[in-house]
Amino acid sequence: MDDASLAAHLAETAGRILRDVRASGIFTSATLGVAGDQTANAFLVHALRAARPEDGLLSEEMKCDGTRLGKSRVWIIDPVDGTREYGEARSDWAVHVGLAIDGEPVVGAVALPDAGIVLRSDRPGDRPPPATPLRMVVSRSRPAPEAVAVARILNADLVPMGSAGAKAMAVVRGEVDIYLHSGGQYEWDSMAPVAVAIAHGLHCSRLDGSPLRYNRADLYLPDLLICPKALAGRVIEALGAQHSAGSGAG
């Protein structure tokens, strides 16, 4: 099985396992997230170590021993992206399985289990053109101030949503046009979604336009922009205008 097919198979299977855990009725909403995270992580870690024993591995739910830093090929996974949404039985959560090669997000699969969908880097599809007005997806609980300010400049509508993977795939699927995040993330939050988005022809970068790099010693990635390439310049320009206005206000 090639890398892309493996990623998609594992993401889909983990999603099915997570739905079964939730449907078991054993866990309360307070304990379901932890149970799902641990169960899906155990499956994904064992499966990847069996299928790709020579590759590095980084998971949100597994302590990193540093050996991945010496590897060219590193799988980066988030067993449940949007643990709160999963625990609340919402649909805007995801499973991320991605492969970085020499720091580049090359292979990715993002499962949206409650939608029965797996988006893959090896199967790009057509995306409808941006809407009028533009739609910007933001956190449903704490929209980033930068996103709110840029949406105001671009006259974009804000669309609240849960997990990072669900937000990124909403851009890929053409449900929204811009995902601008500045509240801080880690590599597992964006690696697989970015690989999928790049394969679908979207712009993916830091907010200053610099490339996203993975398998670093410091796992923190503070910001992210995913949007159609035709919009990237406008968004980055609006970010600059917002920053200048904020600096001038002081």
C-alpha cells in the first residue's frame, strides 16, 4: 500500500473506531474525549509502526523521544482533532494522518467521520470559486482578533466552526474561502490538512506568507493561512493593514 493510501485507510479506520467508542454509551461527555483520543492513538501508533517501521512518528497523544528529528520521513498524526467537539457529539472534528518528508507536508489524509468523508492529498478535486461576500472560518469559541479584523477589511462573513481540520477541509471543499488562524497551534494540528490543501491547489503559509515547515524540534506553529491562491495577496495585505492600524493605535 502506498503512503497516501495508507494515510487514508488509517484515518478512515480511526474515525470508524472513534464513532464506535462514542456509540458504545459507556462514556460520559466529560470522559469520551479522553477515551477516544487514547483509543484512536493506540490504533494509529501500532498500525504505523507495523506498516512503516523505519519512519519517524509524532502524535499529539504520545510523548516524543526525539528520534523523529533524525528521520527524513516522519508521520505526524492527530488522533482526534477537536476533542471537545467529539466529546460533545458535534460533527466538526477530524482525524489527521500525514507524512512530512524533509520537513515538507507531502502526504495527508483528513477524515471527517460524521460526514463519512476522507479528503486525500492524492485525490485532489475541483473547488468552486470564492463566494461573494467572502466567507472566513473562525473558532466557534474564540475567534482570533486578526481574523475578525481582516474579515472586516475584506467584507467577509465569519463562519464559526470547531476543529482545525474541519476548518481547513471546509476551505478545501469550498464551504468557506479563508482559514486564518493566529491563536497558536502545534504541528499535528495542521500538517495533514495542509498537505491535503496544497494538493488541492490552495495557498498554505504562515501569516507573513512564509512556508510551513514540519518535524522541527519546536513543535509550536503560531499561525496559519489557507485560502485560494487568488485571495492570498489580498489577505496578507489586509493583515499588514490591520497590523499597521494596531501599531498606530498605540
